[in-house]
Amino acid sequence: RMKVQDSPYLVKTIDYFEIKTKALLQMELCPDGDISSYQFVEASEWKMIFDIGNALYQLHNAHWMRLDVSPENMLFDKYGDIKLADFGTLTLIGQFVEGNEGAGPFVSPEALAYPCGTYKVGAPTDIFSFGVVLLEAISKQLAPRGGCDGYQKLRRGELMLGSPGYPANCSDELKNIVNDMLSVDPNARPTASDLVNIARTHI
């Protein structure tokens, strides 16, 4: 985290402590916690896309992958903006290793298939994970967890926003963007820059 430039969209590191057996980061206080229990409406969903899109743009532009984009790692600051937090799996693009893929329900198909998959693990991996976060926020349903049939369907492109059990409580434009983020082919997903530019017109 100390190698990543500060940003209004990333939780700041205030101080760093190292003792014989531990390294501790004192992070910026985000008093309202994470987004997991927040009831989103379309306006706040666009705002989340703008904020987290900016966070991912900064990381990707500096050749980093976040690799754990999940609701628990998105925190509200004191102004109501959403910041990306917890950088324990931050990895340089091209240096992905098995076991560093992040929270199970949000893992991209290419990270799950590594090292035998068709596609490389790169910046689009974070976009898929963010798409799953939005799938949950918009449908008000948890994404499929490991062990159920839906988990693999999501990663085969057979489950998306608007599928049975995942109502698209939003405009067609937002639904289509989320479903593009959930594309099996990483090259078909929008970039972080694309997300920021689209969301900017809605906030």
C-alpha cells in the first residue's frame, strides 16, 4: 500500500508500524463502515461506479490489480463517498499467483481457472469482481456462493442481472453495463476508465 499514490478514492494510510512479528497499518477512519448493508438506489449505484471506477483506474494505470473487490472492502468516508480499502492482495499486473484471488463469491472466471484457463489474470479481473458487487447491490440478492450450481453459471455467462432470482431493479443502461462487466471474456469488459466516463453523466 505504501507504493500506491494517495487518492480521494483509496483509503489513506495514516501511519505504519513494524515490530518483530507484525506489521500494522493505521488507516483513515471511515465511520460508516462498508457498503454490505447499505440499501442502494440507482443514483447511489452510479455514484459507486464512479467512486470505485476511479479507484480501480488509479490502480490499473499504475500497473496494480486489486484482486479483492468486494463489499467489505468498500467503505463510506465521512462525506458519504465510497473508497476502496484493504490492500492485502494488491499485486502487480502479470504477477498473479494462485491463492491471491480474493473473496470467493467475487472471483473472476480467469482467476478461478488459473493457471489452466484460456485467459490471463489482469486488470479486467477487478472489473468482473466489481460487476458481482453491483449484481448484489441492484438485485438485492447475494451472488451465488461456492458449491451451488449458480456459482459456475455466473462464471460461464449463464447468470446475469435480470436472470431469474436476480431482478434488474434499474435502467436498461445500468443493467447492460453490469452484464458487460460480468462477461466471461475479460477483453469484452469495460475498463475502469470506461466506467468512470459513463457514470460521470449520471451523477
